[in-house]
Amino acid sequence: MNLKKTLLASALLSVAFGAVQTQAADVPAGVKLADVQELVRGGGAEPATLDPQKVEGTPGSHRTRELFEGLYNLDGDGNLTPGVATSYTTNADNTVYTFNLRKDAKWSNGEPVTAHDFVFGFQRAVDPVTASAYAWYVEIPSIVNASKIINSKADVKSLGVKAVNDYTFEVTLERPVPYFVKMTSHQTLFPAPRKTIEKYGDEWVKPGNMVSNGAYKLDSWIVNEKMEMVRNDQYWNNDKTVINKVTFLPLENDSADLKRYEAGEVDITWNLPSDHFKRLKKESPNEVIITPQLGTYYYQFNTQVEPYNNPAVRKALSFAINRDVITKYVTGVGEQPAYSFTPSIVNGFDPETPAYATMTQKEREAEAKKLLQSAGYDKNNPLTFNLLYNTNDGHKRIAIAIASMWKKTLGVEVTLENQEWKTYLETKKAGDFQVARAGWIGDYNEASTMLDLLTSTHGNNDGKYSNTEYDRLLNEAKTMQNPASNYNKAEEIAINQDMAVAPIYTYVTKRMKKPYVGGYQPNPEDNIYTRDMYIIAH
Amino acid sequence: MLTFIFKRIFEAIPTLLILITVSFFLMHSAPGSPFSSERSLPPEVLANINAKYHLDEPVINQFFYYLGGILQGDLGPSFRYKDFTINELVAQSLPVSAEIGIWSFIIAVVIGVSCGIYAALRQNSLVDYFVMAFANIGIVLPNFVLAPLCILFFSIYLKWLPAGGWNDGAWPYLVMPVIAMSTSYIAQIARITRGSMIETMHSNFIRTARAKGLPAYRIILQHALRPTMLPVISYLGPAFVGIITGSVIVDVYFGTGGIGQHFINGALNRDYSMVMGVTILVGSLTILFNAVVDILYAVIDPKIRY
């Protein structure tokens, strides 16, 4: 099958798939629903904003996904489900995407959601006046002129988006990006209600002003107390929504979140404190929900300073970390030891197991000693360095454990150095560290969301790892229909060969959920929708 | 007295100006910026954001923009809560903390002063030891221990009170924040009152009153209470400011939405305008209530005149 046919087939498949599958509450037969359908969710930190084009961070994403809907959604397995778009087609070289929009999609004020709203939303995201921290998200799929507009070198109207008619929306990319449609489930690419935004300016997101097109609409927002949303009766799939009201409590403190849950005031927590995990697992095993997350906890080496510019030293340090001990006894809530940088749960790519992961820990430690000796260090001439992490008990426990592993196996002398969050970020950015704690949660369910991080020019490559072949593979992968082979080669180079970073474990989301909440669909990207849920009589 | 009040207002202006200047430059000299995050932004995106908030201009210019805003009563936009201005956030959160604070203050003063006087009058008795033991526990028991203990006891075990929230200050939501907030103040006030009362009861004018054969209640109420209250009042002035501007612990544990957590989070998030806003607020209130304390001194103590 040639490329064109593959593309057409995949497009048709998504169309066919989308026609039957939508996301909504699916109440099994025989389940008796509670009279009051109201849900209270622990919402993590208070979001910085509810403006979809400006939202950063998962707490904001969770809330905007309730209020707004983009072209497509992603289900629990990372598959596309229709949102405002019912189908799409692409041109021969996969650079022009034409989305057909449903005619029954409406804003909460009853006005139709049209292609013009998507044009306006996409334009807002890149407009320097909006100053969105997520403007770069539009650069990734290389929408025509996105970069130039962000750099104030082109007019916002020149962005490669067009309303062919009210219900046909066209996006033109500078190069084919196979995962573009999946990216449309992100809030940065949601539609924006032009009239409301022009009327209220930055105030448009306030309760009373906001107009939204999702399953819920904003009812009240008291900063640091609660945010209440009520059912949007104009939502195209409103008939399938069961929960009438959802309240998000901004409980950044896990312990406070758990206390509210135990007092019966929260139905689903945002997180759960690791210290309570064992007790909760014993007392309420059915309420503890642990889900692998698309993210990796790792240690970063500053590859620009000696001796961390030497792969042998990096490998020695990585090999000496007993990841099983860390995940079993230090973090202990179901995290998986990580040996590759990309978590294996990522959609469409199953990273090959790197050679060092197949060795026993004893073999790795023996190899680590040899490698460090080859670099000129041993117990008589020990390697000494500072291990930087941001102030946090969890990071501290991991750092103490790993430092003692390094000391015991390699005789390495580590000084732990914790810094307050913003100072830590600044220190890393300035390259003023030797080894530092780091973590990364993927923005979209595709391996490049992780692997791009280690390319030479990436803004978050604080260790300044650079490998031309790695960069080439990742660049080439962007236009490949099946980039898995490139990703495997990239993993092989960055981890097995160079150990640019030392992956430690794959993150998990950990929550408590009351047994009477049905329809909760945990997934690696943590795309949780209240519209899928229902309250069972209890 | 009027001259005194005008003098205090006149003195307050340079004090506040110094406070604003020092805080502004200290805050801006902290490493990192409001927009530094683990996900570092592409330079062009960061440039657009910095331009929007004037952060691309020299710090001195930013300072004058800020001063200009303050003169018009505008504390600026929040860098952390981008949908809100500092004025809006303060207007939303200060009344919550003030309500918890005023109740806590009244309870702290009533219970603290009563316990202090009672203990002083029965110095070295069992009651005295009990009150002082309670006071010492109250002082050393941090509210980050007390708050979760209250929730555990009243909300999870007894299920009497909601574990958190505010609901426009309905009384069940007030009880635990007030307990957490007032305990250490009750303890401090009881200790100060007791010490001051003991000292007063040993003074010559009390001895004279006793020699004249006045009944005990008249000695206490007419003669001892006023001088006893002087050190208590000098403690209450700044304490009142502290209590009505809330506590990060109360806000975090009880999810009340008060202003207390803005102090800590503002600094951690490098929300420059938030830090400045709460600094100006606390600075102004401190100056105001110190002046109130001075006026109360003159009312209570005939030896003091302005």
C-alpha cells in the first residue's frame, strides 16, 4: 500500500470509527442512579487561567476540558473520538487537513460553533497580543506561518487556517505531521467565542461573561475556595450527560485533599499522599486508583562539564541506581522502573528494552564500577559532586536513597543540594549544576513529546546533550507515517549508548475515588471528563 | 490628639514608600521570574509574555509604573492568577480572612484575658498551673498540627463539621478555622495578662486600695484592670493585623479562600504584584493599628498624653 492509500485508509478509519463512538456517560443496564447527580473533584492547584488558549498545567487542562471542546477528543486508549468535528480528510501530501464540523454544536449562549470560531481560536493562540505560554504548541505541527506570527514577523491573519464555510475548517501545515489530528484534543487548539472575547476582553473568562461549548458551563469561581460548573444544556451531546453539576476544589495540599475525601466532601481526589498509600490500600482497596502516566522521573547530567561529558561516567551512575528499590520501597505506589526515556505506555510506539535493562542489578553494578574506573575514579579517588533537586520531601527521599547506592557501589561522594522551585529552575537553566533531578510529563500521546526533549536545540535540554544523529532521527520522524524505528534508534543512542539522562521511573497518577462514582476512565494522559461519569445510588 | 493623628499619617507615607521600594527591588532580585517553569518557553513566546507585563523594560521603569498604579489605587495584574487583578483577589480573599480573624480575635481576647486574670489572682494554685500549662501547649502547638487534628476529630470521626470550604462564612465552616487561628493567641494573651496582673497586684496603689478596705472586685475592676491591659494592648495591635490577614495553614487545610496563602504562594510563584499587594496591605494595617494602640494607651493611662 502506498503512502497516499495508507493516509486515506487511516482517515477513513477515523471517520468510520468516529461515526459510532462518542464520549459520554455510558450507564450499564441495571445500575440505579442517585437522585442528586453532583460531583466534587479535588482539582490540584488553582489554575492560572481558564482561557483555553492560555492554559498551562494539568489543573487548568482538566477544567477547560469540561468547559470547552475541540475538533477531536482522545479516549482512554489515546484513540480519536469526535468532538466538534465529525470527520476529516487530508490532501495527497498530508499537509492540508479539512475538518467537517457538526451543525448541532453550540456555544452556551445558543449560538452555533462554526469554523470561524476555530480560525479565531487558532489565531489567538499564536497572536503575540494574547501572549500565550502555549503558543509553541501551534508551532509543533508547523501550521503555516505560526512561528513567524509568534515572532511578530507576519500578520496573525496569515496563519494557515481557513473557514471554507461555516462548517468546514481547513488547516494547512508547512510539512506533513502525522499526529496533528491528535493534537487538536489539546485546549490550545479549542475554538474561541469571538463576540464574547471582543466584548469583555480579558474579563471574558469570568463567571457570567464566559461562553463555552463543552458539556459544562462556568457558574462560579472563588479563587482558592471552589469553582462550580453546571450542565450546558446547549451541548450537542447533552442528552448523554448525567452529572448536573461539577465542583473543583483547589486542593494543592494532598493531605488536605485526602482529609476532605475522608470526610465525604470530595468524590475524586487530585492526588494522594504516598505516606497514606499502604493504609488506604488496606482499608479501601477499591477506592485507590493507580494509573501509569505518560511521564518519566529522571536524573539529568550536565554534559557540558567534566567528567559528566564522559558517557562512561553517566552510564556508571545510571547503572548503579537500583530502580526496583526506588519504586518498591521509596516511592512505593506502583511506579514502574524506567530504563528507557519514553514510557512504554505511549501510543503507537513500544520502546525496545535497552541492553542494560536485561542485566541483573549485580551485573549492572559490576559494570558501573568498571566504567567509573575507566574514567579514572575509584574508592581511593572518589568522584564528588552536588545532586540538585527542588525542595520536596519525595525528591529528598529519592536523592538520599540514590546517593547511598552510589556511595555503596561506587564510593561516590554526593552532597545533596535542595533549592526552592524557581531558584532550582534558574540554576538548571544557567547550567550551574552537575547532576540534577528532573521530570517530564508528555503534552500529547506520541513519543516525540518525550524524545524531542533531548534534541540539541530544545529549550528544556538543560543538560545540553547533543548528538547530530539523534537530532536527525527525530527531525526525520516528524514527517514519517511510522516513526517507531527512528524512535528506537534514538532511544538506543541517547540512553543505551550515551546515557544522556538516567531514567528512574515512570510516573503514575494516584487518586481516591468513591465507589459510587461510575464511568471514571483513567488513562495515561489523564484526560478525565466529568461528562463520562455518573453517580450511582448509594 | 488631632495633631497626633495627622503626625502619624504624615509619618506613614515615607514609611510605606520605603517599604514598597525595598520590597519591590528585593522581590525582583530573587532568582527566576513569574514565568519560569519546568517547561521552559521558547524565547519568542517568553518575549511576548514579558512585553505584555512590562517585564522586558528596566526594573526602574517597572518600579515607576507600579508606583503610578498604586497612586491610582491599582495594585496591578496578578502574574499567577492571570484572569484576576490583585485588587480583585484581595477584595475576594481579605473579607474571608477578616471574618475568621475578627471572631478569632474576640474569642482570643475574651478567653485569654479572663484566663490570665483568673490565673493571676490564684497564683501558684492548681487553676494557675492548668491555665499556664494550656497556654504553653497552645503556644508550642503549631496550627499545621492543630488544623488536621481538628479535621480528623470533628469531621472524620464525629462528622459534626465540614472539613473545609467557606460557603459565604456559614457558621459550621467558621468553627474549625477559628479554633486553629485563635488557640495560640488565647495562649499568648493569657500569659501576658497573667504576668501583667501579678505585677499590678503587687504595686503600691493596689496595696493602698486594699488598706482602705475596698472589696476585691472593685480593686480588680476599678484599679488593677487598666494598668494590666497596657502590655496586653501593645501585643494586641500587631496581633490584630496578623490575625485578620489570615494564615496560610488555615487557608490550605480548610480551603477557605482567605488571603493568608497569598503571602507564601506569592513569593514562591514570583507573583511580584501579589507580594507587593499583600506587603502594602499588611504594612498599612500595621501602621494603622499601631496608631490605634497609641491612642488607646492615652485613653487608658492618664499619664500618657499626646
